[in-house]
Amino acid sequence: MIARLVGIVLALSIAVTAFAEPVKPKVVIIIDDIGYRASLDRRVLALPEQVAISVLPFAPNARQMAERAARQDRPVMLHMPMQAMNAASNTRALGPGALLQSADEHTVMQQLQAAFAAVPHATGVNNHMGSLVTQQEPMMRWFMASLLCRRDAYFIDSYTTADSVALRTAHDMGLPANRRHVFLDTDPGYEAVLDSLDRLVRRAHRDGVAVAIGHPLPDTMRALEQTLPKLAAAGVELVRPRDVVHVPDRDLPPDLVSASW
């Protein structure tokens, strides 16, 4: 009798597995630079709740937007300003609280703490600019070590340079992380954004996961409003950034995280 029951259970298990839905490729969409354009920022909050907002610390509407997103159960990220290669021409664009190449370990920790305090409910972080700083391994180690001290923290490398060591450093230190694969609006025109969304879907089908970053611009919002309802029909699933970050399976050296943290 017991053997017969075991056989029935095994048969049912095999049948369920055979007819189970295949895992859909996953896409993530993060909207950067939140906190300055009130009307466009509000349009972001009308997008599906899986779409994350990444808020610039100390922006005029940073706290308000983070609070409103949290009430929607929408992912809130900190869009941390970091020095870029063309720093001389973009000091104003970086905004206040930026991490500069000259920062020491203590300064990195203090500025990250202040930025988080300015963006309530943020757990994830991605870099604003940062093509210079994300190449600096010591600074990235300090930065990731500080994130490791925060509950549920994760990192998405905006990948503003192919020379970035941010993702590798995060993984080496055991911090869940991933990187951006597609910029939606490098060319901000409506048709160009649609092309970028198509590239995002194709990348997801190829690799299983694809992460996009866009900005609160009129054509970007229009393209997203029209395209996101059709993602399921395109065979992909819109998920939160938290759903695609990971730490590679490998043994971590015990001394990677500085005792000072």
C-alpha cells in the first residue's frame, strides 16, 4: 500500500513538472535622477509598481518622492553621485553629496550615511555618473563594505564605463549586485526609446535577465506607458531590482570586509 502511494506521488510530481510554466526571462527597469522634475516624477509613480525609482540625495523632492513610492510598495533606490571622468565640466550636474576620487574611507562612509538619511526607504543603490570613481578599487571596497552594514542592501552598477570594478568588488565582498545592460534614453527621442526597450526584451530572452536604466523624460515616459503593458505578451516578466541581484557561489576570503566597519 505504501509503495503504491509513493508511486502515485512520484507520478503526480512528474506530471506537475512536465506541465509547469517555463520560467520567463526577467526585465528590470530603474528610473534615475528622481527628485527634480515634479510633474515627470509623478508620471513615474503611475508606472507598474515593479519599476524602481532611484532618487538623487538632497534633491528638492527627494524625501517626498521616496515616501510616496514606499506607500506604493515600489522599490526605492539611492542614486549616489560619483565623480566622472569629465569632472571639470560636470561638478554641478553631480549635485551635492557626491563621492570624489579624493575621498578617504571615513568620508565615503559618512557621505553614504548622509545620502541614505536623505532618501528614506532606500535599500538598493546605483551610481549617478561615476565613470572615474567606479574604476577605483580601494574606494569601491570602502563603499561596498559600508553597504554590507545595511540591512537588505544591494547594488546595481550603472556601468557608465566598461572599466568599472564596482560589480566585481561587490561580488567579491559578498554584496548582492548586478549591473545595467541597456540605457533606455541615451538618445532621448521616442522612437529611440522604443528601440531600446526592444533591445532590452531581446537581451532578456538571450540571457534570462536584463536591467535597464532610464530617466524621467517626456519621450521615455510615453514609451514606457505604452510598452510596459505589453511585456507579458513579449514573453518577459517585469520584476524588481532585488529579484535579479545575487552573489556568485564561491568561498569568500574571511578578511574581505574591513574590521573598521
